[in-house]
Amino acid sequence: MRGDGDGWATSEDGSRYWGRFGAAGLLLRAPAPDGGSAVLLQHRAQWSHQGGTWALPGGARDSHESTTHAAVREAEEEAGIAAASVRVRAERVTARAEGGWTYTTVVADAETALATVPNGESTELRWVPEDRVEDLPLHPGFAASWPALRAAPVRLLLDTANVLGSRPNGWWRDRAGATGELLAALAGTLPRIIELPDGSFGWLPRVEAVLEGKASAVAGVDARVPVHVASGSGDDALAQLASSRPASATLTGVAGELTAVVTADRGLRDRLPESVLRLSPSTVLSWLD
């Protein structure tokens, strides 16, 4: 069924853009077998605009729709992706034209690489590893926006005691129990896309939790939250981990990986290498809301 957004918008210089009220596309990621991420791309049918190139499922936005609703609807129509399987994380206006027309990229993720069902606008739908996207002949608009949309793999280290202590929820009455609840809740939000302090994106398959003291009794909560038990100070363990590469092949040993530490402890932050990102406890706690 055609919506009222279908049609061309014309700018003052005569250039035409699809979508009377703008357009939107869904940048959907899911875990790849190597521990990194894969992106769902659409090989556009030859008869379509810029046919034969690869881009995101997307299309015209109707007058009553939000950009998120439009992008998710288009992904369902063009790729058979159920809206309930999509977890929207952010959106970016990635193209503008005189007269107010915009194209918005809605950034989302899924727990697994979902099965797809192409419609007549696609010759193929494919989950493409993040680092292989640029190997394909991309739609010019998507090619221009991809560098700002690409997600770097992130190794996230959690100062568990500091994060737990940032919420006055009575955690001190049962530190081990509260720690286990926190880690289980965080596992339920993974894997995911995160927004980094500079506005770029990161792919987070797991969170490595550092435990000390009574909380050390917590172990094996979930494979998405591996645990490091500090033999002494938790800060010492975090500083050492942040300065080293993960030894396990199951952790993201992908080129370009960023390391981040979640802590509000100023002393610990000062001990971290300059290349390590410092994230506040509110960053991960916001995922639980």
C-alpha cells in the first residue's frame, strides 16, 4: 500500500530526492561469527534508482511517521525484518538538501543475524562483515555517510564496585547478590551498538567485569559478561587489563579495537593509558532503564 510520502521532492536548484517528506533507512547490525559485527545490506534492483549498488533498506517517510518508524517499516517491507526483533539505538541525519529534505539513518541492532525475505526492490539481501562493507559497490549516498556510521569494535572493562556504588539501591546489604543482579541485567542488553563520546559508534559484544572483595563470589553469570577476579586491588587489575590485549580468542581481537573503562574513580582514570576511553557509570546504567 502506497503511503503519502511516495513521490519526489524537488530542491530549489531542480535536484530531485525520493520522499515527499524525507526518507529514512535502517542500519541494522548483528553479531558476526568472528566476534565482530555484520551489517544488513540490500543489493538494489536494476530498475531502481542507482540500481546494482548496495545500500540500506529504506525509503520514503510518510507525513505521520517518525524517522524511526519509517526506517523500521521499510526494513520490514523490503527485507522481512520484524519490528519486534529490532533494537533502535540512535539516528543520524546523513543527507540534507535545500528546501528541508533529509535522509535519516536509524542505527539499530539485533541479537542474531536475522533471516531475510527480499521484495521486488532487492536482488539480494546480505549480512556483510563490518570491515567488508567498502568492498562492495555502494550507493553514492551510503558510501558518503558510511565512514561516520561505521562502528569500531570495543573492549569494555567495568569497574564493577564503582558502578554498583553509584546507585543508592541498598547494594551494601548484599554486595554479592547486587553484583550478580547488575551483571545479569547488563548481559541482557548485549550485544549492542553504543555511542562513543566523540559521536561515533562502537560495537560491544560483551562487558568484562572486574570483581574484588565479597563480590568475587559471583562468577559465570553469562558468557556476555566474563569476569576477572582481582587478586588484590580492583583498580590495579583494571589498570593492568586496560594496558594489555585480551589473551582469549573469544574476545574481540579485531583490528581497530578500542578499549574503554567504565568508572567514575578519578584516581583510576588518571592511571589509564591515554588511548583508553573513560566512560561514566551512567553510560551503562542508562542501558537498564
